[in-house]
Amino acid sequence: MPRVARRLLAIVPDWYPVPFGVAVVLNQLADDGIALPAGFRALIVAVFLTAAFTVAGRRLTRHRGRGTLLGLAALFVLLAGDEPVWLLIAGAIAFVLLIDLRAARTGGRAVPWARVRSGMSALGVILVVLVTLPLIGSPTVWPSAPQPPAVAGGTAARPDMFVLLLDGFGRADVLASYGYDAGPFVADLEARGFTVAAHSRSNYPTTGLALTSMLNAAPIAALGFTDSTRLEPRHIHPALEANRAFEILGDAGYETIAFSSGYELVALRSANRFVDTGQLNELEIGLAESTILEPLMDALTGDLKSNQIRARAMAMVPAVRSLAAEVSERPRFVFVHSPLPHPPFVVDSDCQPVRGGESLFVLGADGIARKTASRRAEEIRLTVGQVGCSQRLAIEMVDGILAGAGPDTVVLVLSDHGPETRLERSDPQPDAIHERLANLFAARTPARPDLFPDDITLVNVLPHLFGAYLDVDLPEQPDTVYFGMPGVGLVAVDSAP
Ligand SMILES: [Zn+2]
């Protein structure tokens, strides 16, 4: 064994709570199917926190053996937010410590501390190895360094392209059914050179499926996903990362840049640049919420998750503006994924904080989960508020893009799917399917007016876009739309544009 490794292992017995803390983070990462870089900050926090617990335990007990074990017990107490069983284990440790203290007072010794230390450190190391195993072989994507353009010349005429994805933004007719007038937003977009489609649709009802299909310009089934039990974001994610669009753009000399929505299972870390505005991501929020400190963090922030999603959506506006203003030798393809207006409901129409919670289904006495009439009315009100804020942020981003990147910039403002205020999960009705699949699609395509048909579906966005600007011939796909049906899975549905 190399000397460095031996030295490293030799310090483990004095710091064995640390591998336990590391194992907790790695386990969550592997469980959720989240890319390793997303856990970077959580791992650092886990190491420092468990080391601090160890130091504090030793100060408190003035005993290396008892103090280190007390540090481990502190970690278990912290983890007891979701799983109270950790409190029992911490209690058992406290019991052992008390017995040992009593024995020590009478000059005896109840616990063989040297053995505890070597045993626990072996256990900690084994745990880390065990939780790391599922990560081996799973595609882990690190943001790659910008590559030199494959095409040496000829990129000068290629415009920058920005895609603003407003997650869950409904089409104008869907919003009209809520009593909301999308007219001013459409007018704002048209004033900036956009054409807004009145009959666009998403081919799939969820983000992972819709984006993977769009960025590969292919239906999900053609990407190897035919088993409807394997359609969870964690299964789809590798096909999203290794998408056709980035490959074609790279070959055409583009730099690809993706903004994080905070939702790691739809992150595009395979872009040349991955921009994270720094708020807690999905993994970190999940870990924080599983600790006993959740009530405290919620009290300090209003609600931790809402607070972070809201902050991220707001932070994207200046970040997009300054990115657009950067001088670049290569044309850029920038994919900005806003977490709004998708639930949880965190802002009103003035972008001020609200605490509307998640989309809420209540299990009825008949065993069927549905929205109560009052909750549905409430969610329509909350959706309208969130839409109002989202469109304001979108216009601010568009103005920032055009100011920085210039008037020749191609900009798409679209959503991956619509809301789901009407859905009865056990029995999806045509109006609920329409609500979910009728998406926002607005395109600003300089020198190529009316590039997209009015009834565009997301799978055909790239064939039109790349055909026009990159001379790449991607075959058009059928505009088939799919919905998840209870007991059946994903099926093609007959939903009119
Ligand atoms: Zn979505």
C-alpha cells in the first residue's frame, strides 16, 4: 500500500465519525442517481461537521475514546429528522458511555476503547466502500472544459442561441381558462421580435422526458426507453446528458452553456460550461430537510426549499444578462432552465414570497388521490401568481440577452409542459391532459421569420432550428404526444393541438 494511503488510514481511528458522515452523503447521491459534482459541497460540509462533532465530543468528555463515540452519536441525532431510529442508536451509545463513566469512577473499565476505535473505523471505511459501489460504472458527468471548435472557419455567420425554459408554463389558452390574460406577455414578446405559437405542445408530460426527447430530436422509445417502469428521471438522465444537440453544436463550433435549475436529475452538466447561481441544489435541500435542524432552517428562511428556489429564479436574471454581455470568439448555445412557474408555489405575481407549498393531492376515502375543489381553486390562484412573476423574469432575461448578445441572437422562450391543476391521477381526463401538454413556445428567429409551425411539438424544435442555422438535416418526427396513464404507463394520447 502506498505510504500516503497508509498514513490516511492510520488517522481514521481518531476520526471515525468522518467516514460515517461521508457515507450518508454518498448514499443519498447514489440513491437519487445524482451526479457526483452535485454532492461536492455536501461532502465538504459532512467532513467538517463530523470532524467538529469529534473535537467537541473530546473536549466535553476529556477522553479520546468516549469523545469520538459521542461525536458519532451527535451525527446520528442530527440525522434523526426523517428517521427517528437514529435517536435510538444515539441513545444506545449514550447508555454505553454512562456505563463506562461509572466503571471508570470505581477504577474499572467497561469499554475496550482501542478496539472500539479500530472496529468503528473499519465499519466506517466499509460503509463508504459499500455506498460508493453503486456509483461505479454509473455515468458521472463533470463539466468539460471548453473544446476548440471542430470547424475552424465558417462560424462567424452562426448566431448565438439562447433557450429560456420556463418550467411548467402553460399555453395562453390554458391560462385563459384560469381567468388569466396572457395577452400582455405575448405582446411583450412580439414587441421583441418573437412569434408566439398558439397551438404548441410538449410530447411528454414531465421535464426529464420532454427535454431528453427535445435535445435528442427523437421520441423516447427511439432512445431505448420502451419499458415504462424505467422512465424515472434517474433512468432518463444519461440520455439527456449525452444528447444529440450538444454533439451537433460542438461540431458546428458552438460553446454549449447550461444554467442549473437546481433539479439535478434534469441538469445538463455535459455542457461545456455549467452555470450554477449557487443556491442549494436538490440533493442539498433533501439532506438539509432530513436533519433535525429542518424546523430551525425553515424558521430562519420562511421555508428552506421555497427560499432557495425563489432565490435561484431571481439570481438567473443578472447571471444571464452578464453572460450574454461576455465577449466570445465562438457562437454560444445557452440553455437556461428556470425552476418557475413549476410548483412549489413560492412567489406571487410581483415576485414577492408566498408559501403555497407543492401541488397537493389528497388521498380520499375511496383510496384515490385527487385535488379537493378548494385546493384546486387555490392552486389555480397560486399558478397565476407564479406565472405573473415568471413572465416578468423572462422579459428581463430576454432584454438582458438582446442588450448583451446583440439583435442577431436567436432566442426561444418555451416550457417543457403545462401545469396540472385539473389532474385526477387515477383517471386523467382530456382537459387535464390538454392542460399539461399545451406548452409555451415563442421563437425569435432573425432573418428566418416563421421558422416554426404554429402547432410545433418540442421533438421538432431542433430539426427546424438546426436546419435553418447550422445546415444540419435532422429528420422531422411525428408530433405524437404522450401521457402517463394509471396502471398502463406512458401511452400516445389523442390530444388536439
Ligand atoms: Zn417541468
